[in-house]
Amino acid sequence: MCPSFRATREEKHSTRGRAHLLFEMLRGDSIMEGWRDEGVKEALDLCLACKGCKGDCPVSVDLATYKAEFLSHYWEHRIRPRHSYAFGLIDVWARLASAAPGMLNLVTQTPGLSALAKFAAGMPSERKIPAFAPQSFQQWFYNRRSRKGNGSRGRHVVLWPDTFTNHFHPDIAQAAVEVLETAGFEVSVPAKPVCCGRPLYDFGMLDRAKAYLQNVIATLRQHILWGHPVVVLEPSCASVFRDEMLNLLPNNEQARRLSKQTFLLSEFLSKYAPNFSPPHLQPQPKALLHGHCHQKALMGANAELEWLKKAGIDAELLDSGCCGMAGSFGFEADKYDVSVKCGEHVLLPKVREASPETLIVASGFSCQEQIAQLTDRRALHLAHVLRMALEQNREAKKNGEYPERRILRDREQAIKQSMMKAGAALAGTVAAGAGALWLSRTALARNKRAA
């Protein structure tokens, strides 16, 4: 069932209602404004683009794609709302932020300043702005490679540095590198900035999304020709390569090949490393697994469940529907209430009810954010859990902490340290400026007295 219909119970927010409105719009009998019709836009506005209808509907109606196409026409030659640029172009802002992440975090994480940042981005005051990592995954990977040399010489795999993992949660990709290398693979990562354009579809920025995909194909051209598998850690980005890319580049042979060479981490390990087996975590923990919407609609979560069980984890796959964050949906001010209602249907209560020893596993960035912002737990990526199994480090359990606290502590400490350094630098700059101003005024006063 459509998550927004479940929240509002209004027919226009159901899959059937939206599809019927689009049909009437294209027929042009009762809806005369076509692509600029406000009623159609209002009905599509609460579509979370979760692709649930594509996976669950008997006729596989793909309203996420229809919504993107409609918004592309609706906003053509118009200025979009500010949140469209804030979230749709997140890859641009993330690359800019990587030049001074500590300074930017100082603004977005400090009360008062963060309120101004939220207003500028069109965010609800109840949300917290995710902090940028002090060092991107690409920076870490190439610094590491220069220190370690070329690394292993096993079978080759490309690890895709999606914008969310690269700039917000690089520890996920770092864990994936360790898992893949332990499984006997040589990992390569694109060196240049790349993005699949996932957020662009939510706002109908299809021309830019197409240009992003053409850049992706050019960047991965040799890997595509050599047949190297591409592991994508963010399910929504994997869905771009498996779905949207084929719609935007239907006649591109390289796009078709890349689509077939794209895998989630769990899918890749099942296909290319079936004999790899991580050590069992002891004592045997339990886990709640929440599958990302795009993952459930296009790829399924069974492979992820399988690898949790291979690590000796008693895992339960939640029948939780959409988490409600749905990319940037839950970060938009007018969508906050619906976003929370979607999460409260199953996922959030289940997380709150889980025992402290239970692992919370969710591989989607938006799902992790919804859980982090509306509960006191933090979700782990499958890569985190597999690396934890490899390390067999039980310090967190001994200290009575939630199991994810130790794993994510380094991320949180690095962000705080970068903010402290930025604050010290800013204070030093202000002090130096004040000192220079005082000296200049003193000198001016002396010159006047001398005259």
C-alpha cells in the first residue's frame, strides 16, 4: 500500500488515484492544463518515489518515474522552490563542503546558526542537518592506497563512491573495502567526483540527471568493457543504474552493460564470493533488518538477510514498508508530518522495542537518518556488520553500550574534532582581525596627535 495514502487515507494519494489523474491529464478531456495542472501536482507532491508501487502493484505501475517526468515538464523554464536546489543538487554542495567540512558543520550543528541553515534549505525545524564527514571516502581511499601501495591483486571489483557514503558516511565504504579485500578482491574507486544523480529524479531535473549518467559511463568505460562488477553501497543509487539509467539512455549499450554489472554488496558476495564466510559473532546476536524501498522493489533483501545469517546473526526482516524519509522527502518542511507517520507505522516502534543487544541494520542513507533522528538508536550498514564479524571485537557489549556505538564512535568523534578545529581557526581569525583593527586605530590616533 502506498505509504502516503496510508498516512492521509485520501484517494488522490493512492496509486490508483494518482494514475487515474495522470491518465485524465494525458487524455485532456477533464484536465485541461496538462503538465502545468496544479491538481495533478498536488496529488503527486506526497508521492515518496519509493517505487513500492512498481514492486507491489499487479501491473507494476511506476509512479516514481511518472512523477519525475511530470515535474520535469511542470518546472520547465520556472524557478523551483529552494529545497529543490538544496537537496536535488546535494552532490554539488557536498563537493564544496569537502573543502572545509569542519567550518560548515560548525554552522549546521550549532543551535541558532543551524536554524538559519534549515530555513535557507526549506527544512523543518524538527530535523537535524546531517553532518559532513571530515574526510571523504575517496580522499581516504587514495591516501590509504598511496601508503599501502597497490594492495591485493585478486579479482577486480569497482566500489562506487556515491555522494551519501562518500561525503557523509565514509566509514561504510571503508568497512566495505576491508570486507571485499578479505574476500579476495582488488578494489578500485573512481578518483574523480562522480554522482549517479539520484536526488535529481525526485525533483524532475532529468536533463541534468542524464548528463550525470553520461559522465558515469565515461568514467567507468574501461571497467564496463572489461566486465568488472560495480558494488554500490547505497540502494537508491544502485536502483538508478538498474532502472532509471535504462529509461534515460535506452539505446546506450554501455548503460545496458553497466546495469547488469551493478550489485549491492550482498548480491555481489553471493554471486562472486559464495565460499567466503565471515566468522560467527559470539554470542549470537539478534538483528532487525529494514530493507530500503528501492532495494525491496527492484532487488529484494533476501541476499542481505542471507549474509547476516552467515555471520551467525538471528536476523528478522521487517515488513516495515517505507521508512518515511525517502531521500529528501522527510527533510522538506511541508512533508515532515507525513514522513513521521510513515515511519511510525512499523519501523520506528520496532526499533524502539528492540533490546539493547539487538543490531539495527539498514543500508539506505535516508533510512539510517530517519532512525537516528526519531529514535535513540543508530542503524548499521551490512558492511559494518560483516567487518564487525571479521574483527570479533566485543568491547561494546562489555561496556554495556548499544552495539553500534563503538562502530560509529570514530565517525562522531572525527566530526566533533573537525568542528573544534574550525572553531579555533575562526576564533583565531577573529582575534587577529580585532588586533589588527585595534593597532590601526591606535596608529591613526597617534598620527592625529602628532599632527
